[in-house]
Amino acid sequence: MSTSQEPPVLYFKRGCSGCDAARKWLVQHGIVVREREIFKQPLSASEIEEIVMDRPIADVLSTRTKQYAARGLKDRPHSEAELLRHMEVEPRLVRRPILKLGETLLIGFDASRWAEALNV
């Protein structure tokens, strides 16, 4: 990883097992990141769009939460704008952890994918 670029940003939730594993892995590999706990500092719709860039919003939508079903999201298709509004008010609908490294977006913790992306 080049030192001239911004450090990666880790979007996470304390107590999330995947997030905790990712944070531990980053420390073990000496990877310095900026952290953003999305339950203490929820993401705005525009921030979510910025994170996903040209990918579908659904890539970072957590469909396995009670909130996904409770909001009726599995009952019919939704526009990206509608999904963003739901994700903005309910952080549990945002998949985690998310590691943003320049144009690279890693969703969910997978040590081998992260090692490849971070060249470790």
C-alpha cells in the first residue's frame, strides 16, 4: 500500500463479530485505517452513495436483519433512493464491515480478499 494515498476507511459496528475480526486482523498486519462506527456516526444517504460509487446500493444492503423484513423491504422491489433512505435511518441495514481503499470496496470480512487488496 502506498503511503501517499489516504488511509483506508473501515466502517464497522462494535460487537459485530465480523467487524471485530476485521479490526483485529488489520492491527495484526499493521494496517492503519480511519475508523467510522456507523452506529455512533450513522452514514447519510450521500455518504453511502460515495462509498459504493458506481456499484448498486444493494451491494451494501443487509438483507438478513430483522429490520429489513420489518420495513417490508423483502416484499417488493425498491428504488435505490428508497433503499438509501431506509439505510440512512437504520444503520442495521448497512452491511459491515466495509473497508474503502481508494476505488476498492471490500464488503464483509474475508482475510484472503483483504490481504490481496492491501498487498499483505
